Amino acid sequence: MKTLHIQYFAILREQRGESNETLSTESNDAAALYEDLQKTHGFTLPVDRLRVAINGEFQPWPAPVEDGDELVFIPPVAGG
Amino acid sequence: MKTLHIQYFAILREQRGESNETLSTESNDAAALYEDLQKTHGFTLPVDRLRVAINGEFQPWPAPVEDGDELVFIPPVAGG
Amino acid sequence: MAFRISAEPIQPQSQADVLQHPAAGACATFEGWVRDHNEGQAVASLEYEAYAQLAETEGNRIMAEATEKFELLAAAAVHRVGHLQIGEMAVWVGVAAAHRGPAFDACRFIIDELKARVPIWKKEHYVAGASAWINCATKGDFAADTAPPENS
Amino acid sequence: MAFRISAEPIQPQSQADVLQHPAAGACATFEGWVRDHNEGQAVASLEYEAYAQLAETEGNRIMAEATEKFELLAAAAVHRVGHLQIGEMAVWVGVAAAHRGPAFDACRFIIDELKARVPIWKKEHYVAGASAWINCATKGDFAADTAPPENS
């Protein structure tokens, strides 16, 4: 089991109803974790429309995770 | 004979030593007039590097002139 | 050559001051403003949210790329977060270069890359009452929280 | 949609105020600054002179062309005349449009056309003491009043 810290922004924050959470998971990568969370929380965006950042940096999917990592799932951006 | 009013700017003003003058001429167009003035005052720019404005509007060469016209010979511009 | 996220209104003049450089002959700026419509819908206001830490990292990476690619003498950019009204400035980009060609090209490169890469999100609030996170649709054009009426 | 000649220093913020428009999502500006070098020579200052009446007529014609060509919501430009020091603003152009593509394109169109068509002249004063009316050379690159030294 790994302990992971997740921050949610924008549409994911609203759909999750929280800005962040700490959870324990058996998932080995961020992609698998997102797909679990998507079922639980009803996130509308499929994983292939997201990017992921781990410990403050973008990482390519499937993005292996380690105990203590800080994850942010990044919905399609829309600055400007 | 026509009476014409000429304004000089930039390099032509400096080479003429005046900002404007009124003169009488037998020239029928601005191109011929410039070539006369060029000889008298030693203007370095040939007529084909100038444009001319008559009564506040650009006119294509040779630019016929009439009594009382206001002429400006326009050296290559360099705004910005 | 800095990009930053600001929760306060952007002051373009104080931003522009950092661009001064004696070898600079050209300064190009871009401002993104909240406009009163999008894709045919009347917009009442916009909310911007950022993952600030990564936004600043990625934004500064873009500034560095632009500086190298276009031989800039100075560059700065700032993106607003929070709830903005029509006419408010959402983003400001300014660059200085010796000549205008690179200045325009760099300014455009920066705003294009900021929009494409930096983790900032925009929620439109429509005059008709609905709202939507832009680019987050899973069907149609919008990921509407509530479906916007067709004639708004 | 106005172009004007100014003998006073340009105040960009007061210029920019005229660009405000509720449908505008993009504002692009260009500023031309007096830089400390040109074509390899160290520049001390610049003198700008205009045939103001025709400059404003032709400048406004350019603004109208840009407004039509790029569907601008607002546009303004001002060109300074007089003796300017390094870092001073010689020209300011600002446009507002719904989207950034037309805003950048229009801003660039305006400055390109202003430089090409408007009767404004520039005399460079070099650090080495010579001076030259730009673009008025009859041989070589400059119409020097006094030949600038080669190594300045």
C-alpha cells in the first residue's frame, strides 16, 4: 500500500467536492489510480484528456507512483 | 507664370536652409520644378526617390501644378 | 524573464517597466480581456483557477524558450486568477527586442504556448445563468455544469 | 480609430484607455523605442520630424484599412516628433479585437504601413558626433551630413 496526496483543480475539484485528499492505494501508476477514482467520484473526463503532475512536474502516462507522492490530475487547460 | 508655395522637411529643409518659400515658375509639373530646384540648391536626392504632395494629398509624378498650389516634396520616410 | 500568477488586478504599466532596455527598439504587448461573449453565448463573468506552482514553472520555461528563440532583451508575463468581470485583464505579456519582427513573433509565441501548456482553467458564467469549464466538454463543445440554453 | 502626431511624450496608459470594448478579448500593442544602436553604430539620440497634416491623413487612412481588414473593435496610434533620447517612445500602436490572431495581425499591419507610408523622418545623432537622415542616402546606407566614423 502507498500513501498518496492528491490535489484537485477546476472541474475535477468540483466533481470531487474537495480540493485535496490523502489516500492509500495499491495502484502502481497514476493512470490506473485515476480510473479507480473516476468510477468512485463520477469524473466526466477520460484519462486520455488529462495530464498528470507528480511532485510538481508533468509526467508521461502511465506515470508510476511511489509512496508519499503528490499528484495533480490536470484537466484540459484554458488560460488566456 | 505660376506662383507656388513650397514646404521643405527633413533633409530637403536642411539642404534648402528654409522651411518654406513662395516662388514663381514656368514649370508645368512638380517633377520638372524639383529638377530645377535640385540644380539651384544642390538637393542630393534624385526625383525618383521622392514623392510629392499637392494641397495636402499625395499625387503621382509628374504631378501637374496650378497657380497657387502648395507643394511638399517628400523624402524617403522613416517613421517608427 | 518571469511569468507569475496574480490574484490581484494586473497593472500593465508596472509590468512594462521591467522591459526597459537601452538596446530595445521594439516592445510588443498582448493583453487578454474578459469579453462579453464566447461561441455565440453571452458571458457574464469568468473564473480563473491555476495550479500555481506548476503554472509558474511551466510559464517560466516558455519565457526562457521565447528568449532563446527570438533573441529577446526582456520579457514578462502575468496571468490573473479569481473571479473576473467583463473588461478585466486576464493575462498580460510583454517583450522587448531590438527589432519589431522578433518582438511580435515572441509575444505571440508566448501567449500561444501559455494558453496551450500552463495549468490554468477557465469557467464561463453565462448571462442566462449556466456555467461551463472551457475545453473540458466530454460531449459537444462545453463541459456544462448545467446545460446553457441554446439561445443565450 | 485615430492616428495623431504628438510633440509631447506619449502616455501609453491614456492611449490604451480608448481601446476598451466589451466584446474585445484581445489587445495587442506595439511601442517603438529609441535604441542605442543602428546598423552597427552607437546612437546618442534621434530627431523626428513630420509633415503633420498629411501624416495624420495618411495615418488615419491606414487605421481605417486595418479596421476593415481585421474586423477591429478599436484602434489608436500616435507618433512622437521632436528630439528623443535613448529609451523614449517614438511610436505607440494599440488595437482591440475579439480574438488574438486579428489583434496581432492588425497591430503589425499598422506599424508596417505607418513606417512605409507616413511622412515622418528620422535623423540619427551618433555617439561619435555625426548625424544622418535615415533612408535618405544617395550612396551607401546613409545620407550623412558628415560621414560617421567606421568604428563607432
